[in-house]
Amino acid sequence: MTEEKRQEKIKEIQHLNVRIRNVQESIQLSTSLSNPQIWQDNCLNAVKNCVNEWRNIVSFYQQDDDGNNNNNDDDDDDREEEDYDHDNIESIMDLIRIVENELMNNKNDKDEDKDKDKDKDNLIVERIKNDNDNKNGKHDELMTNTALKIYGLIQMSLQVGPLKGSNPGYFKRCGVDVAKIAKSYLHEFIEDKDENHDENHDNRHRKVLQCLKFTERQEENIKKWLENAEKAISSNKPPSKSALKMQNAVNKVVPSKKKGKKKK
């Protein structure tokens, strides 16, 4: 991936992180998410948009990463792999100048010039590789942190509103209607858009979730929440009294007191 492409990718991820933070704040400040329809419109749909944006970023730039890997595989065996970006010439030249200055400061004998030339070349290559490793490290850290935030957003959406509680994806009290909304919502995260597939159900789900860069445990949690929603639908139970009271609370309008004339 070229430096220009890398910077474009970083900008898109940074924009997504701002969007994630805004959605989190909106969910935390909302006082009407107990209503299932408002929960779906203002919370689940907002989270789903963030997930889809993240999926698009990963899949779009993954093509470039795969292309680079294929090109490297076609190189001659005796050719040394170059871990730095050829487009970033200025930073490479800076590194060369730094190394040359260091060697000049440590110069002792003119007879060792040849050895120092070799040392210079080795140091330059090492510095370039370290510089590239730092860039890759920051890039990988940004990807990992964003995937974690996306997962955290999904988890947050399943323990607010009609599912408010300490455990995400707890559907035993919410009723069948809320469980159906949650099932449709979660199913979109593991849905395989490709209709021409021969793989089994679990493998397809795993591949789709891996596109979101989730860990294996995070993938299992999402599938468990989906299974819990399906169980709640199968049981076909109405919401509990406390859950129903909470869901209907936002629909109640408190009448305002009319100001009357004071009697003399």
C-alpha cells in the first residue's frame, strides 16, 4: 500500500471514530430509548450505519493489501524484500542523512572507511525498516482499536432501551417484539451477501464476522446474542410487567397544570 493510500485509509478510520463517539454520546444522553421503536430508529440504525462503514473500509483497503502480498510472492527468490515505501523518498533521505551524521561523529580511523560504508548501508536499511515498522504498528493499533470500539458499540446497543441491564443481549423479560427487532439487527452483522456459496452456515457467519476484524470471542458473543433472541421469539412470551412499564413510560404525557386566577 502506498503512503497516499495509507493516509486516505487513516483519515477514513479517524472520521469513523468521531462518528462512533457521537453515537455513543447520543445513546447515553437519550431518555426515550425504552420505547422499542425509538430504540430501533435512534440507536440500532445508528450503530448499524457505523458497522457498515467499518466493513466497507476494511473490505475496500483489503483488496490493496492482498494485491501487495501477491506482488511480493512473485518476486525473485534472490531479491531482498523491501519493507519501506518507495513513495516516501523524503523521509528515506532524512534517515540517510541522520545515519551519515552519526557515523561521521563516531569516525576514528580513515583505514576503516570500507567497513564504515558497510555499516552505513546496514544502518540505513535498519532505520528504514524500523521507520516502516513504526508506521505499520500505529496503523495496526488504529485498526485494532476501531474494531474494539465497533464491537463495544454493538454491545452497548444491546443493553440499553428495552434491553437495559448489566448483561447485553438478555431477552428473557423484553417480550417477543423486542426480540424480533434484535434478531433482525444482529442477523445483518453475520449475513452473507453472496448467494452463490457452498460453505456451511457456521463458516459463512465466521467469514462475515472476520471482515469486521473481531476476535474469536467477540464473534462467539454476537452469535450467542442472536441465539438468545431466537429463543425468546420461540418462547413467544409477552414482556414482563416491569419491562412493559418501562417501554410504555415514554408514551405517557404528563398533563400541564393550568394556571387559574387566584381567588381574592
